[in-house]
Amino acid sequence: MYLTHLECPKCGRTHDANQVQNLCQCGAPLLARYDLEKIKSTVKKEDLTGRAKSLWRYREFLPVQKDENIVTLGEGCTPLLRADTLGRTLGLSQLYIKDEGLNPTGTFKARGAAVGVSRAKELGIETVAMPTAGNAGGAWSAYTARAGLRSVVVMPVDAPDMAKKETFLNGARTYLVQGLISDAGKIVGRGVKRYGWFDASTLKEPYRIEGKKTMGLEIAEQFHWDVPDVILYPAGGGVGLIGIWKALEEMAAIGWISGKRPRMVAVQAEGCSPLVKAFREGRQESEFHQNAQTLAGGIRVPKALGDFLVLEAIYKSGGAAIDVSDAEILEALRLTARSEGMFICPEGAATIAAIQKMKAASLVDKDERILLLNTGTGLKYPETVEIDLPVLGAADDIVL
Amino acid sequence: MYLTHLECPKCGRTHDANQVQNLCQCGAPLLARYDLEKIKSTVKKEDLTGRAKSLWRYREFLPVQKDENIVTLGEGCTPLLRADTLGRTLGLSQLYIKDEGLNPTGTFKARGAAVGVSRAKELGIETVAMPTAGNAGGAWSAYTARAGLRSVVVMPVDAPDMAKKETFLNGARTYLVQGLISDAGKIVGRGVKRYGWFDASTLKEPYRIEGKKTMGLEIAEQFHWDVPDVILYPAGGGVGLIGIWKALEEMAAIGWISGKRPRMVAVQAEGCSPLVKAFREGRQESEFHQNAQTLAGGIRVPKALGDFLVLEAIYKSGGAAIDVSDAEILEALRLTARSEGMFICPEGAATIAAIQKMKAASLVDKDERILLLNTGTGLKYPETVEIDLPVLGAADDIVL
């Protein structure tokens, strides 16, 4: 194992990684640190070629000590697809979409859950509790079921039906709350105190970010270690963006990629855009977004615990934070399906709406290599598509 | 290219693969034939190691001539997962599930569509028409959209909403019919005559089977070229089973696997079991199943064009055809989610119900290596899960 300790990115304190940990005393999330020199001397990027097609191919960069503790459903190694038709429409010659919808449970949340649950199992945790906007609950309930752990999940009453169903089906003790994910988080917090469950809330749990980090490793490998110029990511809690950035730093530290970094762009919905507001005002942290509302439930996070890490990555990389309307999201979703045959989730569609805005504002050049993260399959969001199809009798003919 | 011609498995006639083809004059589907000697002398199975993680890694076994015609969304290379918890419950020590839900569009239909549409594009076809129970429509509409081809899809009015939505969203001209997939097929047939569309109905189109064949290649590669003892497959049209069998024959012909074959088991629903009836009666072909009914829409096919090929594979391999009830399917679906965290489709769940019956009837030994095909994600079937979850106020506590 190459994991050495946990570190607070705010106050610098270090913490024992062999103990169950949540936040630092200072209230900030903890980041896993590795012996990068040892990784550098043991594994070459060429060694990856013959490895398994899952995020566990990046074994050395992950916090699980013993292979027997790995809980897998085949997560990671999602396709990197050129989107040439869409690119032509948008006036971009090198547009790519990484389709995280091809993960178990249909979203990138599977990455965080696979690594988080594996490590929880390794550390002897028996019951995992978490609030969710929906998809993390689906993912964590799946991996805890597979691991034989118990789980408690609380989600907003207006979370997508699909997420409620899969969480329940996977055997999680599932509750709805009349409120937002922040309210769900408080209920979980009280339950954790009362019953001694492990609090697996986003970033209160230090290892899901390591799972999401593998998106960054994959991006580098799929681009043949020459990373793209711009990466757009739909940011709710922002863990994916923090993870990708962390992966880029770790790979640069061991010489797998050059110092050049993609400009990191956080995409939010107009109805819930705390990071965009903070970015426009040049701040290091965001403020709670009152009355958060958007159809893209995965990015309806009024205030993220890791906001300062997201903003740091944006500033350091010369990136941006962009917001788009729900109407723009729906239009982008339809355009992507018609153009590329990809039924993406509203959060993914937000990145497509955002790149259009960035192009219009000359924030990207037409020939730059641009990567959009589609964080999940549209199959989890049937409510985004309305249909009214012609019905034929068996003896009828199609008439054009 | 290693494709040499198309061959009728019924009357033996050969057909030019460089022309657009549907059925043989004798009414039977056509199979693609390759120069296997040439494949044998050019590629070794070890060569696959470094190749792309998609079904196109088996390039030599596929009918597309030029790489530029490949239409891909990252299909294939789905995970092979051990199901140890489920296996313990069922009394089976080596139970595996191949999860085809991790394909684009959420089902194994993506394999057939990727190869079928790529070849259609290569042959200059402009409009593709097809009947579907639902999922093939979702897949073919996605790949035709990505290829820039037009598509016409007809499906039963009671097909799953999700399939209707994705087919429509992908830009296919989509019609519903008050009837079964067989009625949809007749409407397509009349439209094909009238408008000159290409008829891409199951097995009237010779190349989707080549895409589905890659399941067989993957199974062999994932089992390190030592194929399992038994394979259970939910058979509607049965193309997947025919494809897997064809792959096994091709691999054996070039010495990639030994002569030993898995016992091939076709699983159907009690409400639509023409192959099971034919198998019980020892026949070579099936009869039309009147009033076909099952919640597993993908296997609601009253009479398959390739029935004789499915039955041939079953007989040659010493396999079987098994039917299960809808109630057994739903119970198996729930059991799999609780045990393994996998939300599978009803068709996949049918294989789990079937292996329980086979175990009870001593048709399998407890230590045999058994592979179940889950053909799609449960996310496409929200109607299989009913929920009634507790709703909390924001100030409420969870009370155990």
C-alpha cells in the first residue's frame, strides 16, 4: 500500500489513515496522501496496458490495502468519445465527452462508492449513513449491499424516483425528507450521533474522492498522457473536480504528465450557483445559496464542504465557473441525443450548454481540445423527455 | 477485412457480403462467414491484451471493412462479476454474472446496433427501419443518430416508457402499435416495400448477430480461454445465444479455445415460451406462442426467426430451455439487488430464477462454473420496483 496518511488541506494537520476518520478538527475535509516516490519507482504508466478494465487498474493510487477488501461492480474505464457532429454545430473542432453513464448504477457516483465502501469494509465499519440528492444513494446502497454492510440513506422527497427505487431495492434503510440535501445531511448527522453509524456524507468521508480521482487518471491515459486544454465538470459537491485535479497533481509529481494543466471549469445551474457567485466575486469560499432550485438534482447543492478546493483548482488552472438555465440544459440534452445518440443526464447537459456560452464569450478557442464530463445516464431522468407518439392499429400503414 | 461472404444456415446458399442483404431466398437468416485461416495466421489471442476496451478489440471477427465506418459509443467489454453471496444462497460455488447493463443505452442491444449500423453505413444505407420490443429501438436509434443515418422504429404501445423516450429523443421516427412486436414487424415490412428503407428487423439484417457474437469472445477472454460449464441466456429473438455459440465455434476453429463447449441454456417466461415447448418436444423449430404475455418485454417474442439456430445450439451443447414465471422473475430481481447490489433487468432476473430451478432439478452441479447473462440495466424498468418510503420533516429524527 502506498497510502501514508490523511492531511487537512486547510490547516495542514495530519491524521492516521488506519483509523476511521471524518473531518479535521478545523472542520475541513481530509485528503489521502501517498508515498508518490514509491509509486514512481514501482510502476510505470506503460505497466497499465495489460491491466483490468476498471478503476482498480490504478491500484497504487488507491487507499485500499488488501485486494480481498475490494468491492467492485466493474466501475470506471468509461468511454472517451469524440463528439464531432455536436462539435460542428458548436464550432469546436476537438470536442470530447467522457460518458460516465456507463458505470454501475448509471453514474460516476459508482467510483466514489466503490473505493469508499471498500475502504469502509477494510476499516471494519458496519453501517454507513449518508444524505444524497439521489444518485450517490443509489451507488452507495449498491456497493454496501455487495460488501455485506448495512446502509442508511436520506434524500429529498423530490429526488428522482429512480434513485429512490434503486436505493430501496438495494436494501438500504431509505428515508425521504421534506427539504434539501442539506436537511438530509442534518438528519444523518443526528442519526450518526445517536446510533454510531459511519457518516459517509460527501467529503466527511475521505475516500470517495480517491475513487472519483480515477476520472483524472483515465482522462490522462485516454488522451495518451497529453491532457486536454479545458475540462468542464458539473459541480454540486464538486468532488469529481477536486478529484480530477488531485489526480493531475499526483501524476505530475511522478512525471506521468507534464506541468501543463487543463483549465478546470465548474458548471452550475442558475437556480443553484454558489460557486459561480464566489468565482465572480473572486472569493476563496462560497455562500449558502438560498432557495436552491434546478431540474439537475445532482448539482442542487447550496453549499459544498469542499467549495474552497474547487475554487482553488479553478483559480490555479486559469479556469472558470459558469451557470446555465434549466431551459438551456434541456435544449442541450436534446441536441446531444439528436447529434450523437447519447442520452445524457441533465448535469452532463449543463456542460454542453456551458461550452456554448464559453465559445460565444471567446473563453475557448475553436481548436482547443475540450473535454466534457457527462456524469450519468439520462435513463435515470425519464422526466426530462416528454413524448406524444402516433399510435397505429396492427393493420395500419406508416404514411410519410 | 476477413469477412468473405454470407451463408444460409438452412439451405447452404452463399450470398455476396458486399451487397445489401436481408433473408435468403429460402426465408432463413444469413450468417457472416470469415476467412478463419487468415485470422488464425494474423492474430494471436495474446495480441488482444493492449487493445481498446470495446468490442472493436475483436476487429478481425467483425464485418466492417474500413475503420472510418465504425460507429461507436464505447460498447462491449462489460464486467464479468462473481456473485458469491447470491451463489451461497442458491448453493452454487462458482456463479458469475456478466453485466450487459454497462453498455451504451443500458443493454446488450448496443452491441448489435454498433456493428449493424456501422456496416449499414459502410454499405451506403440511408434509412434503417425496425420493429422492437423496446431496447433494440433505443440502441439502434442511438447508433443511427451518431452515424448520421435516419431511422424508423415501431414498437408495441405497451413497451416500456423509457424505450419510447430514448428512441424518440435520439431522433428516430417512432410509432407505437396496438399489438405485439410481430405486428410491429409487419408494419415495418409494408413500409420497407413502400419507401425502400432497409429492413433491420432481428435476423433479417445479417450483422447485428456479429455484434452480439462479441459477448462470446469476451466470455472466453474473461475466463482466460477456459469457457464456463453452463451459460444461461434470456432468449427472445435468441440472437445473443446464437451469437455466443457462433463465437465459440469460430474460436474453436482457430484453436483459441478447446473443443469443450458450455451447455447453452435458453431462458424464457412462462407466458411466452415457444423455445421451451419446442425443446420439450424435441423439435427443431418452434411454433408461434399465442397471447404472449410477460413483464419481461425483451423476451416476449412469440416466434423467433432464428429459433432453429437457438435449438441447434442447445441440442449440440447438451443444454436446455427453461421457463420461469413473472413472480419468480420479480423475486429473483429483488434477491439479486439485496445480495449483490445489482439492479438487473427482468430478462436478466429470469436467468437467476432459472438457475434455481436447474439446481433444484439437479441439472447443474454445485461446483460447476455457471455464467448468467444480465442483458440490461434495471434502470430501464422502474415499474418492477414499488416503493412506499417514510417521509421525514427537516427537524425529524430517524428512529430505529
